[in-house]
Amino acid sequence: FLTEDTRRVISQAAKKSCFICCKMGASITCCETGCHRTFHLPCAPDGECVTQYFGTYRQGLPVPTPEPSSFCWEHRPQQALQPRPSQDNTCTICLDTVENKISYKTMACPVCQDARFHRHCIQRLALHAGIAFRCPRCLNQDPFMMEMLTMGIQLAKRAPSWDSDQEVRPSDQRHGHCDATACLCPGGREHAEADGPWQLWLCSSCAAEGTHQHCSSLGNSTCSWECNTC
């Protein structure tokens, strides 16, 4: 059952086009006053947009607000840091090369200012670390966490994945089908490929639901997906 407000939002979104993919149905509007750019949430990474999942903090556990704040590429928050001349331009997490400047794709720790990392690497770390999320180099937590939240990194509301006392399930018991309302894969819901539109993504929080990349309109630069239940 849809409320009148929900129907109104859906109706308005159907009339707006995404400035990234140019398709209709864009429900996200930049929060900057006077900016009318709209986009789909899955398109946000491709358009270098930022969504902030802020909330209250209780015993270090972030509780997201019902309506996250989103910003287009022009009005997104920027890190006020510049690389040091002697900075080794490698990602602290994956050890691959990063840009020699701070950007949407290359981020840094605001405390030690030595740790550099790819956005997708720190996002993956945040989802695995949960409430223990901190700088991978200087181990600072609170200022670092707030900076990452401001920059659009989403945290998982659970204990670190490596602290789980449950045994890792065998690969043959891994969730293996698409749960999208309308699965578009020619091979069916259980068909999955290593990459591309028919790559099967599992929910980053529960791993109990999955979707093909194309079935949920996930962009090529998307680094995680969360099901509607989570």
C-alpha cells in the first residue's frame, strides 16, 4: 500500500531525467540550494556524486537518517588536504597507485595525512570493519570516521566481519540467484558471470539476497549493493 506522499514522490521522479544517464525516473536531487540536478542513486558513483549517510551515534554505532543528503559532482564536499611532496602515491589498502592529488576517487586520512586510498577500497573496508572502522594506517577512529561519512562513505551497522565466530560457508552454499523484482537476465535468475551486466552482487550487509548488476541498474563503478531489507 502506497501513501499519498509516496505516490507524489514517484510521480515527480517519473518526470525528472538523470543528468548522468539521461534516463527518466531520477528521484535524487542535489541538496545544494538552487541546484536542480537530479540523478538515480545507482548512477551516483558514475557521476561522482556523494550521498551522506549521517545519523546519531550510540556507543560508536551509526544510525542512518531516513533521508540521506545527496550532492552532485559540483557541490559535493571536498577534502581540504593536499598531497605532501614526498608522499608515496600508493593506496594504503590495495597498494596500487593512486592519483597524486585528492579527488573523488582518491581520498586521505585527515588526521595522519599520510594514508591515501581509493574510494572503492575504503568503502569496502568500511563495510567489513563495521563499528571498528578506523584509519588503516594511524588507527584513528572518531575524526577519521566523521570525515569519511562526510565524504559519502557508508558504514555497516554491525561488528567487524573478521570477528564473526561463524564459520565461512562453503562456496557452493553461497547465495546464488537474483532477487530483483524483475530479473532481466536471458539465462535466468541463477545465471551469473564473473563481471559485466550479469555479475551477481550480494547484499553487503546480510549476503542473503542478490541481484544482477543490470537488474538493479548498478553502475560500473559501484562498489557495493544493499538489499531493501537491510
